[in-house]
Amino acid sequence: MSFFVVMVLPAVVIYAFYNIITAWNEQQSLNEYLELVSQYQDVRDFLTDPELYTFDYRAHEGIEEDVEETADITLYREDGYIVHQTNPVQAGTQREAMPSLYEGLYNAEMTYSHFHTKEPVFVNDEIVGFFEVSIPRTEHLAYVQSRSTLVFGASVIVVLFMSALIWFVLHRRINKPIQALRLIWIDLPNMWIAPKAFHTRKEMKLESSFSILKK
């Protein structure tokens, strides 16, 4: 029983704790993915308007309110010129190289802090522009922070609990018997009974040994 408590129980606790954290991570990842898909779909629906891919600033008036509260965006004309950007540059003065513009289309990339993708916009099967979207993973960052705090706190509790449990078991199995033996050894002279007449050599030898211990 003591072996189970000292050796097996800590492993069981750590394994259970690992499974709980893993299940929590998977559930959180699913929730975040569904939320990102919903956010991206709303942004995409707005950015597929071909009127946005011109230098007419009036076409961009609703972007800040409808899109940029959720995501950082860059809009390109079909020839690569930037017509709008969340982090502003002067429209028409910066142009993306065409190979770079076509690179990574429809490739959804998930980094530690952002969800990023790029798509073309069509009118009658002709490309009129491109949009590049970057959505901050705010829920993920908050979750990582809370998870780190939780894991640290739980780890401290588990270590303290295991240390206390091991100390308790070792105290019962080792320290208490040793202390009992020490008490017996200290009280041994007081427990001595006056010798009587021994009739056998074996009894006399035993008496001699106890006499030495008494001294």
C-alpha cells in the first residue's frame, strides 16, 4: 500500500492532470476556430464588393466601422497597387510584385497571435482585386495567459500535496519505528530485571550479554 501511495499515485495524478489540460486545449481550440471562421466570413462578405478595389476613397468609408474593428486588411487592385490598408500608406504609391501577390492565395495561416489569409475578388470570372486579412487571436492569447497561470498554480499544489503525502508515508514507515527503537534503547537499563540463579550455560551466557548492554 505504501509503495502504491509513494510511487504510483503521483504518476496517476500527473497523468490525470495532463489529460484534463489536453481536453481543455482541444475544446478551446475548437471554440476559437469556430469564432475565427465566423469573424472571417463576415469580413469576407464585406470585402468581396468590387467597388472597394478602386482609388475612390468614398468606397472605403465603411471599412473602418464594419471591418477594421475585427481585422487588419490590405486591399490590392488587380495590378498590385494598394488601394486601402489598415496601417495607412498613401494610396497608389506602393505596389506589390505580381508573383508575391499571387503567392499563398487561399492559404489560411494560423500564427501564435493572428489568423491570416489572402483571396482574389472576381467579377464575371475576371480578377478585379485582392484582399489580405489578418485577424488577431485575442481569445487565444487570453486563454494562453490564463492557462499558464492555472498550470503554474496547479503544479505548485500537486507538488506540495505529493511532498506532504510522501513525507507522511515515510514518517509512518521509517521515522516512527526508528523513534520507537530509540525509546526502547533509552529505557533498556530501566527495564532490567535482577538476575536469578541460572542453571544452564546458555542462560549464563545470555545474562552476561545483558550485563554488558546495561553498562
